[in-house]
Amino acid sequence: MARVLLVGCGCRGGELAKALLERGHAVRGTTRDESRFEAIAAAGAEAALADPDRLMTLMPHVEGVSVLCWLMGSASPLARMSVLVGMVPHLSYCRVIPRL
């Protein structure tokens, strides 16, 4: 079982959270807006307040996480994630690219 952090737990993140939970994984989803906590919890994930444009706000939520999925559509997530993964050596990283 993996402990997964979904950075950007909106519509796609909620669906991914449900699928991961069905497979027995523990899931934590981030949002910039506390009003989204209820929707994240409804998907079965633990809600966490963090801003992906401010990496240090993610750090408290990385503890115990083995896989990080970056679901944000920002222009340079790889650069940000290489910094974060460098700070947390045991962390794996995946980038989910939406289908258009």
C-alpha cells in the first residue's frame, strides 16, 4: 500500500483519489481553498491546505508520503518537483497529464 499525495485535488484528483482508495492506498489531497475540504473528504481522501506555487506549504503534508502526483496544469511542475523530491529522498513522483 502506498501513501499518495495528490497536489491539486479537484475534479481529476477526486476521481484519482477514489480509484487509489479502492486499491487500498492511503490518499491525501491538497487544495488552496479550505472550502474544498468537504469535497476532498467525500472522495475519501484526507484534505490538506497547500499552495503548489509555494513549495514550503506542501512540506508538512509530504511526511509519510511515498508517491506524489502533481495534478496541476502549471507550466513548470517538473522544476518544482525536482526541488521537492530532492528535499525528500524517499519520495517518488508522477505527473498526470490530462486527456484532451
